[in-house]
Amino acid sequence: MNYPHRGYNHSSWMGYDYIGVMADETFGKPLKVIDARNPEVIEVLSSFGPRGTDTTSVPHNPYLLGHYAFISYYMDGLQIYDLRDPHHPVQAGFYDTYPGPEGQKFAGAWGVFPYLPSRRVLVGDMQTGLYVFDVSKAIPGLSTGALPEAESICIFPNPAVDNIHVQLPEGTSGHLSGAIYTISGAVVRQLAYDLTGSNPSPEVSLPADLPPGSYVLRAAIGGQSITARFTKR
């Protein structure tokens, strides 16, 4: 796959809406925002980083929480970016954990973990140790849990035979559209339903010739993306 600023692809993280971040662990190569809604044609939407294409800047591991990317960025420390507009990432906050000089070497922030129930963020620096961050000033919604999350859905029966029920949260209403995909990304059935709050669980018939295996349902309703896997017997 050819893409801008291509380097050694080291790690990636995908959001619930299939917008993700890809890190090329190569000096001077920025991070990429990717659109993987069609896994057969993954698209790079934009690139970003604290020092652009500076030849001493290199990312390590990115993680997503809601629409925010948390990156352990070696000698640039902790970096946080707002990806609500995936074409134009915005730096929301940073903390440089590495006091030494920049250079083409692997030093500084090597790992980040933003998923603690306390909403504190952990960063491990290879030279200066472990850090615990309160990032609520950079991301005010983080301390209150008010980050956008995927709606929880349930597919039953699972494994399925002839049809599935898509159980959405109570009160869900509006137009649901999407598709059922194979694991490789091929569409096997399109979805289109108008739902009322009293009936948020449409029944979906499966194609008669659908072979046994694992499948993915992806859909959207009211601006919210939903994704779930199920097995066909």
C-alpha cells in the first residue's frame, strides 16, 4: 500500500467509527489518520505530529478514547490530538517527559494508557520513569466521562441461522442504514430501516446462500455508528 510519508508501520488503533490512527515508527514520518470503513480500500485522510517531518521526531504507540488520540511520542513525550475533524487533527495537549537533546535515537515516552476508570493517563518514559497525568484541562469531558462512545447493541440469536435481531438501546429512533460484511470486507446485505422508539430492534433476514462463518454488521443511526459481530451456522 502506498500512502503519504510511508515508513515502517509499527502500530495502529481503530476507533468505533472505523476512523483510526497509524504510526510509522520512522524518524521524520508523522502519524496518519486512516479511514477503514472499507477494509479493502483503506484511505489516509491526513497526517499530523508535534514537529511535522523533523528528522528527529518519531511516534511509538497511539490509542484512541472517543475522538481523542493519545500517543507516546518518544522524545516529544505525551501528545494528545482531537480528531473530531479527521482531515484536520488539532493538538489538544502535550507534556514532554524527555529532558534530553533531540536526535535520531529511541528514547523518552515509550507507552501510554488512557483507559483507567479514574480517567488519569499513564505514560512510561524509558529514562525518567512513570507519569500519572490529569488531562482534564486539555480534554474537559474526560473527567466527567462525557466523551462520545459507541452505542451498545446486541445481535441475537448468535450463532444465527436464517435471521438476526439487532437490539438497540431503548428509545432509539430514526433511519438506520448500513450493511453486513464478510471479515474481508465484502458486502453481503444492505440494511435500511426506519425505527421508532418503541421498536428499536429490527429483524434482519440473512441471504439463503450465505455460507457459515463470521460476519460484521456496521450501521449508523442519528449520527451514531454501531458495529457488532456475529456467527452464521
